[in-house]
Amino acid sequence: MIATVTLNAAIDKTIICHQVKSGGITRAEEALAVAGGKGINVARTVFKLGGEVLATGLAGGSNGAIIRDLLEQEKIDYHLVELRDNSRMCLTIIEKCNQTITELYDPSPVVQPEEWENFKRFMSKLARKADLITLDGSLPSGLSDEAYGELIFLIRKANERCKVILDTSGQALQKGIKAKPFMIKPNRDEMEILIGHSLSDKEEQIKAVKTLLEEGIEVVVLSLGNKGVVFGYNRAVYQVDPLAVEVKSPVGCGDALVGGFAHRFLGAGDVIEAVKYGVASATSNLTSKTQGNVSRTQVEEFSRLIKLYQV
């Protein structure tokens, strides 16, 4: 079983319009709302691909109730520990005239110490029966930058065989990798912060991936947006070229990559095939207006077309 962790869950609302009228009224052509936060997007991807998945995390207040209701509507299994504080709403505005995407995020809720302890107790029990757990997204207020590291150590203590994927950024990523997760998936900006310098050319990107492999991370996936993926595994580094598709929204592509990887890795146990499947899932996500809403048929087709080579 795959479990995903979203410590900063949200209602993800997408507004599609021709163009935003600054200082005036803009009428939407379409408005969509789904349960969100990176781990929930990963869970949606796994669910759409036919995998067994449980979306876990923290959620509270009226927005937390809506998040749970939206997950029930999608029939995605979940267990979200209750917070006293209200969960976020995240707004994405897509302007069709120039394909501009603007994102506005509410402040995160404040997690109380007893709420964090409740979640850790739940995770300790869940880890005993999980095969793979993904830790995804930003940390809410009230949690230290060590939170993901705590969870990785807790999961490993409960079940040494359980693989952990860490997909976060900034200090949470820097602290989290010290606990040696199985895989990380930074984008270029996140990797530059982690490494401490620019990754403007391919040689620098390959060097950064190799550095993290040497630090004990088994799989390092560097997402480069429309330039594809550079990833390292078993002391080798590979390039995956992107496929050309009609883009509706790039939001959530990294989450779809993680979900596709997790699903295929558990099914086949092959990292290289899992990365290809993850990239295929991210490509399918590009063709959808909402995060993680991939097409299984499309993903299977894309995975056969994706080119991968060692660099």
C-alpha cells in the first residue's frame, strides 16, 4: 500500500478566465475546486492509475471539512488528523490570453504540539503496513524544519522495508535529507537552494545529482519543467526528454510524477521504468485543468514513447 502525507492540506481552487482586469471585475469562464496539497495530489494520481492509496495528513476548521468532503466525492481513502485551526485555500488563476498562471495561497494553519503528537502516533501504526510513503509539500506553522526528518526516522523504526519519498523544499528539504529518504524530487529552483549555487547548464545539474547520490539518497530526480528530468540511481545519471503535448495547466506536475513513480515502482520494482512512468504521469497532468487528474490510458501510452538515456 502507498500512503501520502500532506501536512499543509488545502482546498485548491482554479479560476480560468480570458484575462484578469486589474482593479476591476473579472468574470471566470470556469471554476474548479479539489482537495489539495501536494500529498493529496500524489494520492489522486495513484488512485487514477488504479493503485491502493491512503491520503493522510492534517486538516481543520470549515476548510478541513470541505477537504474531507471533496476526497469522499472522489472516493479517495483518507485519514486526516483534526486541527483546531482552519486549513488553507489556494487559488490558481489561469489567463487564457497569454497562458499566465498566478497562484495565491492562504496563510497556513498553526499546528499545536498535541496535534503533531497525535499524527506521529498514527503514522507509527500506519508505517507497519505501508510499502511506500510519500512526504509532500510545505510545512504548516507550528512545526519545525525537522518535522519530515522526524517522520522518516519514525517510519524506518516501525518498518525498515518501507520506502520513503521526500518532496519538499527549503530548510524542510535540507533537514529531511539528513534522515536519508529513499528518493527526493526537487525542481531546479529547489535544487539550487539545496546545493547553494546556480545549475544553469547540464554539467552542473548532473554534478548536483551525483553529489546527493554520494550522500546516501538512493534516487535523486531533478525536475526541469519543459526541459524534462535528470535523475540519478545506482551511481548512474540519466536524462529523460519531455513529450510535446497541448498544455492546459502545469500545476501539480511534480506531484503527478511522484504518484506515477510510486505506483509503478511498487508494481514492477524497477527504478528506471518507474521514473519513465512518473514522467508520463506528469505529462498527462499537463493536459488536465486540475492537479493529479491523470488518464491511465494516456499515461500507459506516454510511457512507451518516453526516451531515456544515460548522461
